[in-house]
Amino acid sequence: MPKKKPFVLRLDPEMLKAIEKWAADEFRSTNGQLEWIINKALKDAGRSKSKDNTQTQ
């Protein structure tokens, strides 16, 4: 597993509440849900450097 870098993220309380509910609905942690959302956004924008994304940046 790649090493992860911690950082502080400030969110509006209502946004965090919505993300926590979404995470619970999908049986993920809040952190896991945020990672999933960010990874999906990167992939959709063609900016992911994952192994299955073969587009050049």
C-alpha cells in the first residue's frame, strides 16, 4: 500500500454531515469516502495517475 500523507481539511459542518451519512450508507469511513470522491473526480477529469489510466498528462 502506498504511503499516505496526512493533512488538515476544513469543511462546512453541513457538508461534513452529508459526507458522513454518504459514507455510512456505503459502509465506508468518512476518510475512505473522501478518498473515493477525490479519486473519482480525478479519474473523471483525466488527471489520475492510476495504473488503469493510460492517458498522458
